[in-house]
Amino acid sequence: MRRKQAKIATDPVAFEAFYRRHVDAVTCFLARRVDDPHTVADLVAEVFVAVLDSAHTYRAELGTEIAWLYGVARKTISAERRRAYKQHQLTGRVSGRRTLDVDDFAELEERIDAERHTRQAFEAMADLPEGERAVLELVVIDQLTVTEAALALGIGHSAAKVRLHRARKKLRNLPFVMTGASG
């Protein structure tokens, strides 16, 4: 499988198949975290550019392609948030976005609207420590197993289980139930 992943960086046909297989999941992952269609579209593109650069790092024995992709997407979002913050500090507003056609914009607005409740859950989890919140997001919202979440975060399985347990314990009194995949 590692050879297959490395191939997507050099074979346009393999990359296109990989992209088509995962673009919807990556778009939904980002739409759950970002409420602007232009930013979501830009981040989806950045994730797949990052995939081209880092395809050689994927290890099938450590988890699924989607878990690896979610790790890439999390790093892409973090980099974008740091960049936007710096830009905001310098100029006050981020500008220079690429133009979306009407259909793309409408589709992204629908996805963003569909993920509104998930963003509300993110807000409820905002006070959790970063490590606990990250595991909870990946397991509960993104439906990864604990093992896959650990891979996406670059931590051990046991550490992920402990963080998930602590996060669920802290959120027990919230009006929605924090369940999700296990493993």
C-alpha cells in the first residue's frame, strides 16, 4: 500500500482516482470546521497539494487512507489559521480569494449549512484542552476509530484512549451525547 500511495505523487491517473475517492470526505471534514465556502474550497485544494508532497509518508499498517488524510487536513487547517491570524494582524482582513462558480458556491453553502450542528458541537468543546478536543472531534464527529484518530494526531493508541475518556467525562452534562466509533 505504501508503494500505491507514493505512486499518486507521480501518476496523474492514480492521483485522480485517489482524489475522487476522498474529495467528498475531505470537503465534509473541512466544512465541519470552517463556515466560509471560499475557504473550504481553498483548503480542499491545499490538502490534496499536501498529499502530493507527502504521499511517501503514508503507512497502511498504521491506519486507513482517510485517517491519514484527516491528519493532513488538520495540519492544513492549523497552518491556514496561523496564516490568517498573522495576515489579520497585519492587514485586518484576508483577501484575494479565488472565484467560485455559482454551482460550486451553492454546493459548499449547502454542505456548510448541513454541518451547522457539528460546528455548534465544536463550540461546546472549545474549553477542552487541545489534545482531548482533537481526539473527541476525530472519533465522535469524523467517525474515526480511536486507533485511526491516534494515527491522524501522531500519538499512541493508549494516549488517544485516555484523552477520549477525559473529554467524554468533562462533557457528560452537555445536552447532546458524545458517542462515536471505538477501537
